[in-house]
Amino acid sequence: MNNQLVQSEFYKIKKCIKSVKHFGQIETCENLVELFKKKHAEDEMTSVDEMSIESEIRTLNELIHEVKEKFSEL
């Protein structure tokens, strides 16, 4: 697994989530997280790689949840 590529994509998606300006963009961010998950889920991952990916996905999903809460308060 190419860790530099994974980290680069993680930070790009994280930046995208943090830049959401209206509720309609949230679905796009959710789709990006799903694509990230599918792209980097490999059969031959080590347990460390698997835990790292799961942690990153969890972080992205938490950010999306925070954004959803922000827009539900408006």
C-alpha cells in the first residue's frame, strides 16, 4: 500500500469536507469517503494498514457528522 498516496488523498478529502458551504455538498463528501474506502481496501493489507485506513475513514466520517450538525442548526 502506498502510504503517501493514501495520506495525500486523506488530506484532500478532509480539506474538501472542511470547505463545505452548503448542505448539498455533504453528499459529495460522503461519496468521496466511500470511494476512498473502496480504493484503499486491499485483500493483502497488514493489520497496521487496515487500522490506519479505518482510523482515517472514521475521522472523515466524524468530520462529515460535524458539518451535518452545523447545517442542521441553521
